[in-house]
Amino acid sequence: MPRGESSDGARRMINIVALSKTFGSGATAFTALTDINITIRENEFFTLLGPSGCGKTTLLRSIAGFVDPSSGSLTIHGDDILSKPPYARPVNTVFQNYALFPHMTVAENIGFGLEMLDRPKSEIRSVVGEMLELVQMTEMADRMTSQISGGQQQRVALARALAPKPEVLLLDEPLSALDFKLRKEMQIELKRLQSETGITFVFVTHDQEEALTMSDRIAVMNKGRILQVGGPKDIYDHPAERFVADFIGDTNFVTAEIQSLEGDTALVRLPSGRQIAARSAPDGAVSGPVTIAVRPEHATLEAQGALLDGLLKNIVYFGTDTHYHVMTQDGSTFVIRRQNQPDAAEDHKVGEQVGISFNPGVAQVLRD
Amino acid sequence: MTKPRAFDVRRQSGFAFVALCCFVLLYLPIILLVVFSFNAGQSIAIWEGFSWRWYVSAWQNEKVQDATVLSLIIATCASLVATSVAVMAALATTRTGTFRGSALVFGMINQPLMIPEIVTAVALLIFFAMVKVATGYTGLWYLIIAHSAFCIPFAYMPIRARLQGMDLSLEQAAADLYGTPWRVFRMVTLPQLWPGVLAGAMLAFVISLDNVIITEFAKSAGQDTLPTYMLGQLRRVVTPEINAISTVLLAISVALVVAFYLLSKSKKQ
């Protein structure tokens, strides 16, 4: 699979260039989006991931038309949509609170978009039937929306947004109101719907696990900026910035110094004096002191004299795996995760001197 | 062990007495008014036995009939106009971003609640007199226009409250699903807004039905609504017929207020 920017194989669909949004003015002005540049491809499951207040919902609402960006451009298939009101944009939204019409039945809710498009009654009936089947709600067609459960409301909201067959479906944290088990089910369900309908999904979430399991590509956002765009594996294995590495999964940060750089491989010197090859971030530092990130499961516990040495401070048993907390020479804690084998005896003791090792290339040089 | 209690006004000495005084003051005159509407005698103060005669006499009184018809026409027209204007005003003040002078607009919509009624009445009297001189028209429209104007804030309040309580994302969802602003209003906003609109209309109706001061100043010669007719009667012979008419007006008001209460309660999900 090609990574990074769009190759010729996938068609570009949504093009966002230099988009910014500032709310208010003067002393109370708040910049929600700063210089956003993204290309979303056709039939892609694209996720905007970030903590609350990072601007991901503002970006989604800019696409839907409920937020008016201060500057920049936003095109779908080359059409400028910023000048269009929400009802003239070829996108539909699944709202966080579902926003089902309480005075209409399930079937009327699902048919609403087609009715607004003045489609013939017979077509509306058949599409609504299809949609009810797609989300397995056929029996509930004549219920009022207040008479169905949260998970069912979620399905109706999805069906309502899918019924007009939009070019893009926008989903604003649609799973956050569901309990854990239902959320897992709906994650799989959403993935299925996306591949069955072939519609481009733009999905907003603050849940890194949800983003990793569902997305084709993820844009990690913080403080109104996009920090990194890439596939789940790309983002997880090769975070470009400290925030990305920290927000997605657990990470060890180690200070190091770049010795030499060739392509995207940097030779770094660790505090112990040992050297190892690491992956450098695009537009990252080319020399001098840097921070490298190493995932806990990518490191192993060794005898002293490895890449890094330290004191084993703590062993935490988690069932599927065990975490070893090692205090390195510079006083920071390095966590190593090891998968447990059945009936394997614990061969390390708290308080002993140990070494830490990892393979060339697993360490990632961070941009900041 | 009793826990130290928070301050509770109901436990202060004399609370029951003050409360009782207030209720007596509020309701005893009304109760007496209703009781004496059934008096068999001519007096509004000396009880002579039960009778429906004053209701019958009021019912058969042509002047009362005319005044009732006029009152109902004015109240109906005024509540319709005031409610329509109030819906638009409420939409404008809740569904747009805050604009310069939005507080001023809010104040101006509610102006009739703050300006002394007698001032409005005198102003209307002078203004209508000028219009009458200019046009020669002396019909009902003066009263309908005047009533519509002072009923607007009463209709506006419940409608605005309802709009503010409504989930904005419903209207956004409708717009997102290709609903043009007018269709969104008709298909989504209005069905949700109905209880507020009905409440506003009923409130406006009652307010119009009750009005004396502005009506007295704005009406043309020979026009009488129920309240102005009653005021005129009080200057002559006072019979329990006035009590009977008052009681009917009271019953209508109470019925509308109760309906308003039930409506606002039942639709809150």
C-alpha cells in the first residue's frame, strides 16, 4: 500500500487547502483551526483523531457547512463548497447526539433527506426499505425514535445519513454515547457499511484505539493543527512528533544525538554511548540532540551492557503481558512490555541491574 | 440526633399567618364576586338566595352580546397577529448569531411590558385621532392594531423560551439532509415549536380579552368590549349582572391558563 500523499491510483475527493478558523475577535479571539491541508481520497475511511478541543469537530463542521472558515479553500471533486449552504453540499452528517427528529417515525426519519430532494414516493419507500435492512431495523420502521434504544437510534441516524447516498459521510464521534460492547459491535458494523456502500467516510474521534482499528488513514490533530497524516500502522510505528507518539499508544522517550543521516535513516548516539540506526521524521532535525521514541513492546530486557543500562525498579503483571520498569542512567523510566508465555518462570528480580535492547530501525526520531 | 437544618423560610414564625393573609387578600374578593353572581336579589352585597337570573339577564342583554362578540373578534385577531409576529421575532433573536444591538432589539420587543400602560394608551389616542382626521376611518382596526401591539411580548416569551430549549442540532440535521431554510422551519422547527406557539397565542388572547385602559382610549364612539362595557355599567346601577359577566370571563381565563399549563407539561420529553 502506498503511504503518504495520494498516488495516481486513488482519486482525490476532498481537498482542503490552508483552511483556518478563528472564533470571535480581539482579545477573546480563539483560533480553532490553523492552516489545515488535507486530501481525502475516494472510498476512504478517513479519521480525524485528537483530544477534545483540538479542532477536529470544527473541521468536520466546516465540511458540513455549520462553521464558516475564516480563510482557505475546501473542494469536493473540484467544486468549491465553502460558498454553498449546508443543504446544497453533497455530504451528510451523523451527529454525536444523533439528532433524530422526535416527531417522526424511524422510517420518516430515514426518508427525510430523499423527501427534501423531492424524490418520488415510490423511490423513497424502496430506499427506506433498503436502508432499514442495511442497519437491521426493519421491524422498528413505525416506532417513534423515543421508543428505541440508544444503539438502535445510532443505526437510524446512520441509515438517515446514508439514504440520500451522499458523496461523503461525516461522522462526529458517533460511538461515544454507546457502552463498550455495543461500541465494539458498531465499529465492525461501520466498517462493513463503508465497504458495502463505497461512500467516503470522514470520522471524528478522540479514541485512538477506535481510530487505529477502523481507519484507512488517520490525521492526528492537536491545538487546531494537523500533526501527522498516515495509515494506522504508519502513525503507530513512526510517529513524527512527541504529541503523536504520546497520544497513540504507550511510548518511551529517550534523548539521543544524531551522528549521521542517510535518506530516512539516522544513526543516533544514545546516552550510554552506543549507536543505533533510527528512522528520522520528514522535515526533522538533521543533526544535534533529538528525542527518539521506542514502543514498550519493541524493546527487550537483556543482561547489562546492552544499548541502555539501568536498574529494574518494578515488575507489573498484566495477564497477557508483563511490564518491566527500568530506571536508566539519566534517571528516566523506560518501560518494556513482554508477552507472557504459559507457565514461564519470572527470571528477573526487582533491584537487579539490567540492559535494554531494541532492533535497528524501531526507534523513531521525533520532529520536536 | 437531628442534623442542623438549612435555613427554611417555611419554619420562620408567622410564616403561616402572612401566607394566609396573602391568599385571603388574593382570593376572597374573587370568591365573593363569584358567590354574589348567583344572588337572587338586586344587591351585590346582601345575599338573598341562589339564582341563575343574572346569567340569564346577561345572556339576553344585547349590549353584552355585542360587547362579547367585539371582544372575541379583537382577541382572536390580536392573538393571531401577535403570535405570528412573535414567532418571527423569536426566530430572529434566537436563531441568528449575536449581532450589534441584539439586547436593544430584545428590549424593544418587550417595550409594552415596561412602558406604563396609560402612556401607551394616551399615545395611541393621540396617534389614532390624527389618523382619524386624515382618513375618516373609525372602524375596528384601531383596536385590533393596538391589541396586537401590546400582546406581542406576551406571545413572544413562551415561544422564545421554547426555541431556546430546542436542540439546535435537529435543525442542522434537517439542513444537512438538503432541507432549505423554509422547509426546515416547516418540517422540523414548527412541529417542535407548537406548544410554545399555542401557549403564546392563548396568553395573548387572555391579555387582549382583559384589557381596559388601552381599549378605553383607543376605541371609537359606540364601540365597547366586555371590560369597557362593564366599566361603563359600574358608573350607573350596579347589579349582580356584572358579577355574572366577570365570573364567565374568569372561567375563560382559568380554563386557558390550565390548558397552557397542561400543554407545557405534556410536551416536555
